[in-house]
Amino acid sequence: PASAGSGDSAPPARVGPMPELSLYDPALNPQLLRCILYCEFDPNLGPRPVFQSPDNFVSNEILDCLSDHLIASSELCGHSISVAAFGLRFVGYPQHIRDDKYARNQFMFNVCFVFDDQSDVTAYQPLVQQLNQDLRTLETSSNLLTNPETREGVARILEGVLLDINLRGLLIMPPTSVQDLPALKGVWSKSQPLFLQDVFPRASPAEVLAHEVPVVVAKRAQPSIARAPTASRDTQDGKSSAASHQDGKGTAAAAAPLPLKVQTGLNSSLSPEDDELLPKILGQLDGRRAIAEVAARLSLTVPVVVEKVRSLMYDGVVLTIDAIRLSNIYIPTSLLRDLPADPASRDKCVDYCRASPTWPRPDFNQAYRLLCTMQHGKKLSDVCSEVGLGEQDNINVLRLVTFARVYRYLRRLHHYPFWAHHDSTAAREGVSRAAALSKGRELDHKVLSECTGRQCYDAIAIKLSISVDEVAQVCERGPFKDEVSVIARMSLAGSSLENP
């Protein structure tokens, strides 16, 4: 599992079932919602705040200044309002109930969500509206907000709603922690949950490219997708998107399946029609197949798979990296020096790169030495030969590099070829198409036409269904090599020019 030859030939490996572990725990969802505030119009005191959770989050001085804005005029009731002041943003949906049982024949209230003033609150607006409408229904049916016997329970409700939204990403009535509130028994029945849209607002994923490899980084479900084992492709000719693994006898062996099924509970970016397609796509994500290869195996178009992978990235299920090859060049990042001091990351590293579960766990120092040996000008295969890993080390090099790329311990050197005449015809350069074909140079012109300086070798290879070595041959050693400039550029994640 640890030695490597030249080119893209894989190191000999005894591959058994790999542990189903996340490469890393997804970052905690940002808790943008800071406070929930209940205000009402008192016929004697005017507009005033009554309850807030957590207590005293918003000072009385601020509330006094904003009370007229938080309880809006009747014309604004039934509409979303947003007030930014004192470094905070208050988002509400005020309600106006007309009934002769109230003083002045009306009752006005508003439940506001409180955020930092620079927060994007778009995803929370449906929840604010729904909560106000639920409380309106409970008030008209059972006087929940005005009955002294149930009124004090509103504070518990706000606390429960805050916890549900920040910890579970949903609004449900009654809140999860308020099921046993005595004053509310029999007042309401369990409602359908309303999930926080956009799964706690996150930045949109970077551009997803057809040649990139999706890696599952978060287990969201129970194993439920049965995948038939498939043999790895022979990659000595460099045509595979990642080097194959072989057992000790040189027999091709399948990569361990990652049977996952997406739980769409919090994933509002995933539509119901994805229920059948997403498990199929997830079943193909073995950490070696490029997006274009997944599309071909499932008879789908590349844009469809790209769209679904973007959805999974948005929800923290997958991310994309470059195809791991022994001919690639990697360079350590500054994060690598912190790895030895993090016991949890060390354990994940050795567990993930373990070639055989029946052999002892790899020595972390040996795996770390390999990562530290990588440098500019050294191919991964050269590094493996220099370190001298043996079968007894029980390290699967390709999985080790996958781990390091996901955690951003390594950067990848990409090559972006630029042909000065990429937008010109062969005739304009004095080489007719007929002459080119007669000399067997049709592939050269296909490759050269893609050399715009915006696509790396990997992207051109996957687009033309050829190997990276063939692209490099045309650009660096072919008859037009003097007309091609190759730009070496480091990428941290994937290989997009927009993601350095």
C-alpha cells in the first residue's frame, strides 16, 4: 500500500473494507439568530416589549427608542418589517386582531427575530412570518397571549423556538422543549415543522468543474445504497482520473463503498425530485471518479451532475478536489505543521489512510513524513520512492493525499497551457487541416484549440476523453510546443481559477 513506481502506476496495495468515517466534522452552523423578542400594544402604556429570550439581550434603553417601530401602525400589520439600529437588526411580522373582547376592540403584537445588523436574514423571514401567524391562531382560538393563566408560557415558547432554530434548523409548534408546559396542554396540536431555508445561510460553493472529484465529507444517513463492487481501472497509461489500488498479488481491487443516503430534513436546497437521483450520484462518489465520469456511468449530462454536486456542497455533504495521481505535484501548506499537535486529526489521518483493516494501524510519523517530503518539482511517485514506504507500513498513499487535500494540508500544482493561436484555424498558421490529418496530428489541434490559458491539463483531458499525459505531450513535447506557454499555478481546493 505504500510503495509507488513511476508515472501513474499505482502502489501495490491490499485493499480491504475502509472505515466509513467523515474526513472532517462540518463546521458548526453559524447561529445568526441572537434573540427573539415579543412586543405588544398596551392600551394604557402603548407599544412595549414584554418578553425576550435570552433575557436582557436587548437593553431597555434600546427598546424604549425602538418600541414605536417594532409595533407598527395597523397599515403595516401583516407585512414583513426590518429595523436596523444600534448594531442590531430586528425582523418581524406584526399582527392586528380586531375583536370587541379587547380594550379599544383591537389587539396588536409582534414577535421579532434579532440579528447583528450585517447578517443576511433572508432565510429567516418565512419563520418569522409563520411564528407570528401561529401565535395569532392560538390567540384567536384560546387567548394564549392575553389570558393571565397562559400568558407567562409565552416566554418558554420563545426560548424553545430559539433553541429549535439555532440547534435544529426548524420551527415547530409547540417547540421541542415546551411539550410539557401545563398551561398549554390541550391548547394546540403538533404542527408540521418549517425548516430553516438554505440550511443556515452559507456562502455559495465555488465553481464546480467537470474534471473535479467529489469527496463525501459528512455522513448524513444510514447505509441504504447497495453498490456492486467494481474493479479499479488500470491507470498505467494515465487515462484514469485517479490511480487504481492493487492488492499484494497485483490484482485490481475495488475501493471501499461509501453507502450513504441524504437525509433531506434540513436540506431545503434539495428538492423532493432529487430523492431518487441523489442517492445514485452519492453511490458513485468514491473519491476517485471525476464529475464527468459519474455523469457517464449514470447516463446523465454533466450539467445535471454538476448541479446536484453543488447542492450537496451547499449542504456540507461533499466537497471537490483534484483527481489524485502519482504524477501530480503537491506542496505542503502552513496548516501541516499543526497536524502533529492535534490528536483527533492524527487519528482521522491514520484511520483514513489505513490500507488494510486487518493489519496494525499505520505509524502517524511515517505518514506525516511523506506529506512533509512533498515539494515543488517532485511528483507524488518520486516522493513515495524517496520515503521508501513498504507494505508493512499499511499506508494507502492515494487515500492519505485525499485526506490532506480535503483538510488543505497540501496544495496542488496545476498547469494551464496557452496557445497564442487557439482562436485561429490551422490554415491561417500555414498548416491545412488535410495536412494535419495526414500526419496524424488531429489530436494535436483538438488539444491546442482548448489551450486558452483558462483550463488546466485535467480539464482539457476530461473534455476530450484523453489522458493528462497526452495533453502534456502535445503542449510540452509536440510539434507546436514552441507556440504553447504553460503557466504553473497553485490551487488550494479543486482546480478552478476562481479558487486559488
